Amino acid sequence: MDYREYREKAEKEVSAYFRHCPLCSVEGSMEFQWGVIKDTMTCLNCGAKWHINHGLTGFHWAKLIKDNAEGRGTELLGEKKDPRFWEQMGLNGFRLIKDAPAQVAREKEVIKEEPATTQEEKPWWWNSLKYFVHGLLFSVMFLVLTLAWTFLFAILILLGLFIGFIIGFIVLFLLIGGLNSVLADLMWDITVKTDWKNLLSHGFVLFIVLFIVDIPAIAINFIVPSLATTIVFLIVNAFIYGFAAKKTAGHWEEEYEEND
Ligand SMILES: [Zn+2]
């Protein structure tokens, strides 16, 4: 399956779940939009907006990122839900579904003493592992991107020395910001603002932060270059990278828009 086929299939699948707007129940008002970082579904009738997570294995979830013009859905802002949840909401009408959670809660009280398996306590090392994976993924993907970027940078500089230099760095910061936005969403469920201005500032700040983090490794490798120190720093820095990258992404986290 090539990319175009995938997109067509994905759009069809997502649209099937969003035949009715979950918030205003109007049929055929939803518009699917492909984005560089995230895909969205917007209701042209009421202005509600969802972040759509669709991958090769199908439609995973949709997260409400903007409530509707009548203020409906405010309590669901930032909630990641199964496609079926939104579909049911659109079919039943918003009011009907809105009463449902209370009923479910009452039923739960009756059952009682049932351990909440969904909110399982994670072991103490869980976050450290996630920082490590975030940092490692960032390093590896950044390395690949940098290789491609170096070619572009060389060409840009040949074309026009100063302007090329500036454009080259703008592209680099956009790449860093974009990469970290994807990872922050994947690892921590942080939805980052992804317009170019925010990606640029996010990438710039992270570039500076990671550069500072790298100084000890660069210095020691310069004084006593060895494979052992390189590997030790690679591992230690992955934790620090991950931590710094997550904290940075947090500053660019999307605020959910509330309609008045
Ligand atoms: Zn709507």
C-alpha cells in the first residue's frame, strides 16, 4: 500500500466514525485535515476540533482540543477517547451521552471493592525508563535528520552565504521542534502547539538546552577521547535529553481552546 492509498483509507475510516459531529450532532459537517505533525477533524457547523491519531494499524483515538461554540464539550477537552465513543456521542446526541457517565459511576458504586485496574500504579523506575526512551529516540532520529540537514545546509550556504546560513538554522530548529512534538505526544501524551512559530521557538530552546547538556561530554571526549566515555555519555545523556526534551515540550503544550 503506498502513501496515497494509506491516506485515502485513513480518511475514509476516520470519517465513518465522524459522520455526525459528536458535540452538535449535525450530519456531514466534519472536515478531516492532514497536518504535518497532527491530523485534525473539525466541525464546520459548531467549530469543535479533535486531534486524530491514526496509524498503519488503524484509527486509535481522537482527542477533543476545542469545544464548540455553545460551550458544549468543555468538560471533555483534552480527553483522548476511542473512536466508538465519539461515534456513539454523535449518534445519540450530546445530551444523552452526557447523562451516561453519572449512571456508570452509580453502577460502579454498587459493584464496589473492585480494584481499579485501569489506573494501575506504575513502578518507580517507569518514568526514568520513559525519559531514557524519549532521549534515545530523540538522539537517533536527530542524528538521521542532521545527516540530511547537513546536505541542505551546504547547498543553502553555496547558494547564498548569509541568507543560506539563516535559513539553514531555521530549518534545523523546525526539525528539532517537530521531532520533539511527535515524541512528546508519543511518550507523554503531551499535545504540543505545532504552528511554525511555536515549532521554531520550541526547537530553538531545545537546541540550546541540549547543547548545554552536551558540553561535559564534548569536553571530556576532547580531553580523553575513548569509546568507553562515549558510550557512558550516550547512556547518561539519553536520560538527561529525555528529561530536558519533555520539560521543554511542556512549555509549548497546547492550551485547549474554549469557545465563549
Ligand atoms: Zn459540531
